[in-house]
Amino acid sequence: MSRLAAWGPPFPAAAREALHDPQLRANLAAATATIRDRRAGAVGEVAEWEQLREEGRRIKARTLGDLDAMLERLERAVVARGGTVHWAPEAADAAAVVLDVARAHGADEVVKVKSLATDEIELNERLAAAGLRAIETDLAELICQLGGERSSHILVPAIHRNRGEIAALFRRTIAPGLDSDEPADIAEAARAHLREAFLRARVGVSGANFAVAETGTVCVVESEGNGRMCTTLPEALVTICGIEKLLPEWRDLEVFLQLLPRSATGERMSPYTSLWSGVAAGDGPREFHLVLLDNGRTDALADEVGREALACIRCSACLNICPVYRRTGGHAYGSVYPGPIGAILTPLLRGPGEADSLPYASSLCSACADVCPVKIDIPRILVHLRGRAVATSRPRAEGAAMRGLARVFADERRYARAQRLARRAQRIGARSGLMTRLPGPLAAWSADRELPEVAGETFREWWAGRGR
Amino acid sequence: MRIALLVTCLADTVMPQAARATVAVLERLGHEVVFPEAQTCCGQMHLNTGYLPEAAGLARRTAEVFADHEVIVAPSASCVGTIRHQYAQLAEETGDEDLARAAAELAPRVFELSELLVGVLGVTDVGAVMEARVAYHPTCHSLRVLRVGDGPRRLLEAVCGVEVVPFEDEEECCGFGGTFAVKNADTSAAMLADKMDRVRASGADVLCALDASCLMQIGGGLRRRGGGPRTAHLAEILASGPA
């Protein structure tokens, strides 16, 4: 069964590697702080922001609670407007639709709008295996594609690279003559490279930010306009849309088109908001295919605590505020969905026993929950998934230690004895110099911090003495 | 008022001075403090590491030990947060209806120290004296789980001789996070390093917080590096008197 791809070592090891890259740390700290502060400004302008969040949460909860009926409504609306709807239970099914459409149009390449759903199903790799070239047209996605790298941020895929690195990459690949690392010159080089691709493309591929069940309308928001090129110039358009992307009614866009741009880029409105419903004669693609992608979502929906994660609108505000993400970057999460939302979404979409290190990749500081535009209680779901991880993988040494501690805490006399024992062990350890090379979790602590000392007199000892 | 102290296993064992100071402040204000000796741990570590049945046992036990106490105080935002906000989830996850009832009954009676002083007792000036430049680190669970607001800062500003000094990114996590600090030790240490740099740049003599856990993390880091401010729980500053 093909599911959301995950790769690399467990989070702690992958993070360690990233933490040792000072350039990456600096790039991330600067970029996330900029977006974070811009978001705070844009959100601060809206007096009714909290009501908007609550409304967004409510609409998403209603949608997820009645998803099968909403999906059928969407299908009817799309078909009525001349589109074709495909149901893709898994990644390979969705990729097959793109392949079929491309072949039917005699295309050997497709132009792509930035899309997480297509990254999730590894569409580019699947198309390449069938001899078809996928051209990323979002500037940051293009940077990742040219560099042979994966995206490290939901919204800003090349956030781990600075402009000097990007200019060097372009010189090696699409723009040998580029002699500047000014943003305008880099963008101009990309424009020249992409313009040709737009003009010859027969098939465009997009994701969807929203799909309106009532009208069959797909909505994509973006900053560059390259997405609109892909959705309007080619003769055929395939949109791959996760089944959780639905909104019941057209009027619901009012809420989400306020929540998303302000949360994502700190803008009042995205520079390009494209909306299309089926096909329109003489305007845009003559053929429109909507692929409704499950790929683990139905299983996530069945998780009563976790299902809330499917309300995510991929704004990435939780990444930019997360003290873990801001230091490790996105690659450490080993998934197209990094950061706090990825730490819950990846294990939910992959299923029990999978990506078990991710729910632990958080200090549960709750900063993510405070900025989430649809009020997903990420810390709560992290704890829930930790419970699931322990219940399915049953870590032996840790489990024994935790059960032992629970037994100690179950009786105050046993607990007081353990305190005295720890104090004695600590004194022996200090005398023998053992404390500098401790085993297991204590070593992890004491690599960068002094170990706390068991007090010469615990509080309960002091209290007992005081009463006498 | 008769106030029961929920000392927390951490303060009891490694930071008893914070618990003793909590008792001292409340007694100085004329309240009676009692210490239910059967208490051990609220179960936070087990819960946040995913050991839900074990955590539920400790939660039930905590609710039982404090069942007859009308006002309970803890010198820890994260333990109060666990009881007030997470016990309900724990009851739901483990399908324990008795715990759900006990948790709902316990939650409104438990207060973090600054909440009790400012919110319940209506006090901001506790008569403390201390000459120090204090950097106040708002711990994640006090700031975003309990939402204690400006109470701690007002308490500090009312201490004779204390100057509260700001530092960069105050509201960012120190990297402790319970078992996160050992499971993801490198990431935790990277978060800690930035926190220490910022605290030191403030020129503070004392770093203050509401949680023994975060003080253990930041204090442990500062002691390893050498130099920088000393750490003190809010209660310790509030309990200090003229030299």
C-alpha cells in the first residue's frame, strides 16, 4: 500500500545533523522571524480575528463531520460544469490520472503549480519513472527541483537557502550568465527559464487550497502568478485535491481568504487568488480533471482526537513560531509536512506504528496552538499520538523505567525512600567522578547542562522536621 | 485562608527552597498552609511521554489526596496546567469516567502561586525586599496554558529593589519540555543556548520563572557555561526580606 512518503532517520538523529549546520540555522532564524513578525502585524489589524478563527474552526469541523455527502455534492457540481472527477484512494491512483491525461494530450512534460498534495504523492518521481517531465514553476519549488532537494517548509520550500546560495545554484543550472545575487535578478533568470515552459505546455497540474462543494470551484492562492499561468495556458488541467480541502459553500471563502493570507505570508490578500469552476468555453483549459485524494485521510478521520488535524489549511504559521522547527528546519521531519502540523499529520496519514519519533519532536510549548488560524489543538494531538506510539511500539527500556517510576509515585513512602536513595547514589557518584559519564537519558541531559541535585533536605523532610 | 500545598515532585526533590518560600510568603500574608503528605507526582511526565494508563493512575491518586482541600497552590505552572487542562483529556483517552468527574471537581480548586496571590487573594505587594535586576522568563505553560497574564510581573515589580529587565524573544520556550530534553537533547540544547544568550545580554542578576523544571534547564545550562545570572523561583524572590 502506498501512503504519504516518509524518509530519513528518526527525528532526533536527523535534527542533530541540521543543528550542526550554522548556515542553515542562520537562514532559518532570520527567515522565520521575518514571516512570524509580518504575520503578527497582519493579524493584529483584524479586530475580530478570534471570531474569524472560531468561524474557520467551525466550518472545517462541520465539513469533516459530513465529508462523504460534501464530496458527492462537489462531484456533482464539478461534473455539471464540464469537469471530470476521479477518486484516488492512494498516491499511485492520483499519479495515474495525471499520466493518462498527459498521454491523451501527447505531452512529455507538465507544468506544475506549487502543491503539497503532489509532493505528498511524489508525483514528479512517479511521472519521471513513466518518462514524463514535471516542471516546477513556483520559484522556491524550482530552486528545490534544480538543487535536487526536498522542500523544507510548507509555504517557503527553499527557506533553508539564502540568496547567495540560490544565485550560485542558478549559475550552475538555468542561468550561467547570472552575475548578481540581487533578488530581482534571480527572479528575472527564473522568469526567462519558465516563460518558455508555460508557452509550450499542454498539461498543467495543480493542487487546491480550497474546493467549494456548492459550486464545484477550486481555489488556489499564490504570490507569483506562475500558478495562474499553469491553470490557464495549457489545454488540460489536472487538480489534485486532498478530500479534506472542501468548504461547504461559496460564502465560506470569505472566512478562509482572510485567515489564510494573513496567517501564511502576513498579507491582507495574496497577490494571486485564482478560482475556477469546471471548464469555460473559450477561456482557459478545455479539459479539467479533479482528483480527490484520500491517501490515508479516511483513516486519520477515524481517529477521534487526531481528525482535527485535517482542518489544516497549510498556512505554516505553526512552523514559523515553533522553537523546534526554527532550529532544525523542515528536512529533519522526513516528510513533506514538517513542523508542528507535520508532527501530527505525518503519523496520522501513515497510520499506527509509523513516524513515531515525530510526536515527540515538540517541547509542548503550545506556541503553535496560539497561532493556528483554525484553532487545531496541536499539543493535545501530539500527546494523543505519543500515547498511540507507546501503545503500538512498546519501547522496552523506557517502558520499564516509566512503569517503575509510576510504582514509586504510587506510594508516598516508596517515593520518599527513592528520594533518599537517589541522594545517596548522587553522593557516591560525585565522590567517584562517575557523574561526568552517566548512562542513557542522564548522559543526554548532562552533555549541555549540570544535573540537578537531590536536595540535602527534601521539602517533605523539612516539613516533617518543622512539625516536631 | 487554609491553603493546601501541592509541592510537585520536582520542587520537593531538587528545588525545595521554592516550596519553602511558597509556604513563607503565604504564612507572612496570614494564611495557614497545610501539606497533604500522601502526595507524590501529578503524572505530567507519564502523560506527556505517552504513558497514559500510568499517568491516569497518578492523576486519580492526586485527585484523591486533594479531595478535601478547598484551595490548593502549586509553585509550578506546568503541574497546574496538567491538572486543569490535561486530566480531562487523559480521562477521555483512557475511558475513565471516574477520573473525568474527579478532574472536573479538582480543576477549579488548583492555582499556580501567582494566580493565587493576584487573582484569588488580590495581593501584588507581598512586602518583599530584594536588590536585583530580574529577567522574568514567562514559561510556556504559565503563558499559553494557564494564561497567567501580567500577574507575575506585577508581583515582581512590587518587590522593593527589584528592577525587571526585558530580553529578546522572552516568550520562546527554553527547550525543557520534560522528556523532550533527553529524547531530543540536541534540539533542546540548541533552544537553551539561545535562551541563555538572550538572558545574559539583558544584564540581569537573577533569572526568574514560575516553574522549577524550566529553572532546572536554564540554571543547569548557565552553571555548565559558568557566569550569567543565578536562577530563582518567583516564590523565592517574594519570600526575600531585608538583609
